Amino acid sequence: MNNIEGINQLRAISVLFVFFFHSEILHAGFIGVDIFFVISGFLIGSSILRLKSKGFNSLKLFYKRRILRLFPALIAVIIITIVINFIVVNDQSRLFLHRSAISALLFSSNIYDSIFSDYFATSSAYNPYSHLWSLGIEEQFYLVIAPIMIFLSKNKSFLITMMIISMLLFIFSRQDTSVLYFFPIYRIWELFAGVILSIFLFEKVFVTSKNKMIANNIIVLLLIFISIFGFQPEFMFFWKLQTLLVVGLAIIFIINCPYKINFLSLNQMASWIGNLSYGMYLVHLPVIVYLRWIFGYLDIYMITASFILSLVLSHFMYKYLESIFWKPSKI
């Protein structure tokens, strides 16, 4: 496949949804995580397929690349935030936050948060690590998916079966919201969907098409509409339908993916934010949370300042940290 700029722009849209959800502007901006899962599954599946010919060394190389991609920036953010915790956070909350930081480093935030926290509760608004649950799910998934794709020759039908099982568990489970939202077994179908998509599209050469660009522009508008007026997880039935719809829209977007979405003529900005998306994902919530700890609230001026600061920090992180350890490659 050729390099798909549109996916990078979809990643930018996803991280913006998450930022504005945490800023309490987008009611259902958390759908950005569902989009991220599909994109991540697609990109990781494509990466594994490129490495598959190397045999056992491909598994070693895959995990090495994942470590270099994720750990340097994550460790930097954890160290800096722990220092800030001693300055900004009260003594009573600091121990809980430091335990959250440790769980993030162990890629188990989703398990820790499902037991001790609630992503949608007021208390999570003061936890600079509460967003890292999704990184935990991704890494737990990577431990499973890489060996399956590399060593199982008939992996396509097996992957589809696993995706269907996980999706059915998500749809029909009567577990409470925290379990459904945080536990991998109920969320990995979104990642499986991206991986399966990468298998079907691996040899495809994407060509810019006016109709595809129009379709993806409409998808972006639909996603924006859902992020503004969508359902929260406590409305279980409607939230599940919404999740299925969002994942379906993300899949269609990738299938139709042109080099650019041409949405509101913001192509270059969307591509730039897409490149910064991992750093933006890591730093945006700490920035928002510490402003809450200091001022107790966020007005439009603080939200604007937190957005600019998050972009600046993620830009420097990408340029002077991420790019040193990891070189983005073509799909």
C-alpha cells in the first residue's frame, strides 16, 4: 500500500475529539478512542504483514519497534507529571495518582481504573493518567495479535472469529459500564476490525477519487455530529449502537481513503496534528487536569490555552524525542 495521508488526518480528528471531550466541550468526544482502536489495528496489522517474511525475528523486531515507539514519550510524560504532582496535587490524592502512573507504565491502566476509578466520574477529571487505559488495551492486544499473525498461516478466518466473539460479548454482555469500557475482551473487536482490514487492503494502491473524498467528508461530519450529540455509556443500548456505528464509519473511511480528505481546506493542519497525535494523546489530559487543580475550573480561555500548550508540547516531543527513537514508515 502507498502512504495514506487520509488516515493520518482521521487520527488528528480522533485526538481532537478526545481533547474536547476531556475539556467538557464535546458530549461524546470519547468516540475518538473507538476510531483510534480501528486505526491502530489497521496500522499494526500492516506493520506485522511487512515483517512477516522475517520469521521469528519479525516478532522480536515488532516488539522492539513498539517499545521504541511508545516508551520514550510515555516515560518522559510520567516522570514530568510525577514531579508536578508534588507541586500541584494535595497529599491525599497524590498516592492514588502515583499508583495510576505505575499502572500506566505497566500498560494495565484499564484494569486498575476498572477497579478503582470511573472514567466518566468527576474524580477522573483530576487524574492526569485516566486516559491511558486505552494504551493499556492496545498493548495487551499487541501481545496477542503479533504471534497470531506471524505464526498462524490461516490467520484470516481465525481473526474474524475472534473479532465476532469479542463483538458479540460487547453487544450482549450485561456487565456494568466500567467493565465493558475498560476490559480488553469487550473492546478488542475494534482492533481486530482494523487488523482484518489491513489484511484485505495490504496490496491495495489507494487512488484519489472525488466520490471517495466526498464520502469521507460526510463521514467526518457524521462523526462530529455524534461527538456533539451522542450517547454516554450509561445509556447502554444506545451507546453500543453508537459504538458499532462509529467503528463502521471508521472502516468505511479507511476503505475509501484518499491521500487527503479536503475537509474545510484544513489538510496540512490535520496532517500535522495527525503526526503529533501520540504526543497530543499523552500530554493533553495532564495539561487540562493541572489547570483544574490550580484554578478549580476551565473557562474558554483556559481551554484555548490548554489546547495551544498541548500542541506545542506534543510538537517538541515529536521533534526532539519521538523522532529520535522512532521513524515513521509508509504503510
